[in-house]
Amino acid sequence: MIIRVAAVGLALLAAAGCTTTPTAPTAAPTAAPPSGAPATTPAPRPTVTPPDPTCGRLDIRVLGVQGGRQVIVGTHAEFPSHAGQFVRVRIYAINLDGTFHTFHAMQSPVIDADGTSTPPNREGMRIKRQSEEVVLGGENQAQFDLWYDLPTSARPVTVVLRQDLECARPIRLPAMVNR
């Protein structure tokens, strides 16, 4: 799979006209456009970056971090925090690849300012009806939440988003807002 992804990336680079050696400048056109005709310029090419063989081409953003909930409520349950507060991390992901990518929510810990790593809270994820795995189709986008049960003194600074089992993306978190 990694070899095929790398081959596709090389093919994209070749198709985009990317080279590693400098090319000589081309000569200016000798014929001017007919009088009164609009001058046209070629459309700019999109920047093509080679896919990362382990992580793929994904644009991932954290939209917000909310804390301060001592209890979370769903359609079928009310659940108190055992550590002190529930913290929600809202993720926005855009898949720029033409293939699937899977996010493994239950294997995506949050790292506190003191270095403590905490996995998502299974009960909180279920009560808030968040999937344990989020499959993102080719050229699709999605938003999803990760729910953590953290002490009230916690200051989460990073989430390590597990994707496709081979990739762990550490993502810096914005300041937490208490609800």
C-alpha cells in the first residue's frame, strides 16, 4: 500500500511538471494576440505536494477545546465525571487524497501541560454518540468530537490523533474554554 501511494505521488509530481533540475526560460511568443482580442494567461497550476507515505494528505484543524462539564447528558444517559471534568476536543479534517483514511478516536490521547497522557473516555464518547473510528472518504471532510475525563486542574496542550494505525499526528490545542 505504501509503495502504491508513493508511486501515485510520483505520478502526480510528474503530471504537474515538477522537476528537481532548473529549466531554461522559454522564449516569449512571437505573435501578438489579434487587435481587440483579450490577452489570456494560463490558469495557475495548483501546488502539488507528494503524499506522506504514512499519513496521507490531510488538513486537520482543532476547532476548539471545551472543559468544565462535571456531567454529560445524552439521549439515554447522564454520566458524571470521575476525574473532575469532561473536556471536548472538536476536530475538523479534510482529506485531500483520493483514498480513505481512518481516524482511531479511542487511540488518540490528549497530553496535559505536565506531560500526562489520557485516552478518550469510552462512556463519554458513547453517550455523546461519537464513533470510535471515523472513516473519511477520498476528497471528503468531516467534524468529530473526542471526549476526555480530566482533572479540573488539567491544561490539555496537545492531542495525538491516531490515523490509519501507522500515523500519530500531534496537534497543538488552543486554550481551553470552560463551558
